[in-house]
Amino acid sequence: MRGFREVFDVVPDPRRSNSSHALPDILLIAFAALLCGAETCVDIAEFGEAKRDCLGQFLKLDHGTPSHDTFSRVFRTLDPPSFERAFQRFVSAFAATLERQGIAGPIIAIDGKSLRGAVDSARRTMPLHLVSAWAADHRLVLSQCRAHNRSEVTAAREIIALLDLTGCTVTADALHASRRTVSAIRARGGDYALIIKGNRGPLHAAIRDLLADPDAAQAASTSETAHGRYEERRAWVVPAPADWADRYGFEGLGAIVRIDSLRRVKGEEQTDTRYAILSRFLPPREALRVIRAHWTIENQQHWLLDVAFGEDRIHTRSDHCAENLALLRRLALNLLQHDPRKLSIRAKIKRAGWDDHYLATLLRQMR
């Protein structure tokens, strides 16, 4: 637990200096509560009281466990950027441990997610919208940033500016296929694989013409069948014409990708053609893998946060509370993803709540 305390001890405490409970202790109790399925500050306070003996293995708790008012006050007033920087430091150390174990992966997916419950319908406010960076092969949330005014593109650039992207490939959907985002990725030492749609009119039209009649012999294909659905994908990759980077303003543009998809569900077929740009040439099979890996942010992060943690139904919305608790949920997801037990994330959350020994084992991994 020393690692957790050292990293989060530098987060500025928004309370008075004579507070009864140290900020890292409050964060640890809240984190443990979220590991066990807590959703609100009231849940966290009840958890702390119920699990006082278990938490006593790691904390002194001379003044007992904090009240729900204390948890609420802390998370409403805690500075999100400072909390996010501490989160990034902790995840970097965790990722370094995974690399030493031979678990590495250079694909970083960037995408946004709305917290649908974090909205004041009486005031007709928009839901809280968060953008995160996801290490696809690590299965780790690397960073989180609030999309102010729901500007997902701006939030994505803020995240990119904080990450060391050396040796990494950044993937994103068509919303992020802009010159400024590409330049931001290159400035941090990264490569990119970005979907291009009709919103990039001239470039999209040029790519479509260039790959209008590709050679079938040069394609790579994959297929899979699951849950009654059959999908087949075929990809072609060609070098980008030498003058395209300057003509269209995409720094480092190196290759163009076409992906044809066929999906068959209950006897009905759907076909689709997508295009992407790469900063370096990849063989077609590798290009398929990289672009396909982007969607793990949906089914291994966003879907799990909603289904296992119930994020979309949580109505916490006061001040910074929803944003700060969302960050702790992502830290909890990181830990549960890499716990070696052969259980679903939902089952691990249940087990942690029922079994103090299992919860203590999880918390000891935070060293």
C-alpha cells in the first residue's frame, strides 16, 4: 500500500489542515469500496464502517472511518487535474510492472464516454462527458480528462499532451481525424491510425479513388463467429502518395488503408467499407489488428464500467464528485482486469465484497 499512499499523498487536500482523516486514507477507503461495488459517498461510508477490521490491516483509523459527509466534501472539492496527474503516475508504475512480466502493447485508443446519470434534468444540463486513453494490449486506462462543453476533440488533445507516446500507435475514430490532433500525436513521439470519413471531404474522396479497385491478391482477411454472428474483414494497405502529407496537412502521413467488412446476423448480411490513414506503412494483417484493437476501449472499458460498475445509473453530480469517483472506478477496473483469478469482473467485485481475504489480496497489489 506504500506505493498508493506515496503517489496520492501529493494531491492537494482541499480541507483544513486539522482534518481528522488523512486524504490518502480517504482515497484508499473509497477505492476499496468501489472495488466492492459501492456507487455513492453514502455507500462508501457504509462500506468503511462494515469493513473497519479489514481496512485496519492497512490504515490506523484512530478516529474511526469517515462519514459520508466527509467523503462527499472531499470528492466535491478535490482538484480533478491534480488527481488525474497522480492517477497517471500510479498507472505508469503499474504498467512498468506489467512490462517486466512480459505484458506489453503499443496501441493506445482514445475515446469519450458520457455518464448518463450525472445530469441535472431540472436544470437541463448535459451529462458529464469524459475522454480516456486506453492501452489496448495492457487493458489499462492510462488517463482521463473531462470534455468541457462536450468538446471531446479538445479533451483528447489535452490527454495526448500528457502522454509519452514514443513507440506507440494512437487510434481514434473519425471525430479525431484532424490536422491538429495528428500534429499533437507526432509531437509526443507517436504514430497514428485514424479512421477517415466523409467529414474529411477532399482526403476521403482521394482515398476512395486511390483504392477504388484494389488487387484481391494483396489483401489480408480475418473472420470470426460468435453469439450467432459471423464477421469477415478484408484489408488493403498502400503507401500514401509523396505529396499527400503537405496537400492535406496530415503530418507524417505514410499509408492508406481500406477495410471491407461483411457481417451476417440471423441470415441478414451487411457490408461496409471504411478507410484509415497511418503514419507508417503496416502489412495489411497488422493494420487490421491495430484498427480492430481500437474497439477494445468500448467492450473492455466502457461496457464493463456500465455493466459491472453501474456507471450509467449513478446520479452523483455535485461539483467535481462524479468526475473524481469516475477516476477511482477506472483505477479499480485496472486492478480487477489484471487480477489473475479466472472470474468475470462482476464476479470479482462480488467476491471482494463478500471475502475480506480476497479484498486484502487485491489491495496488497497496489504496492
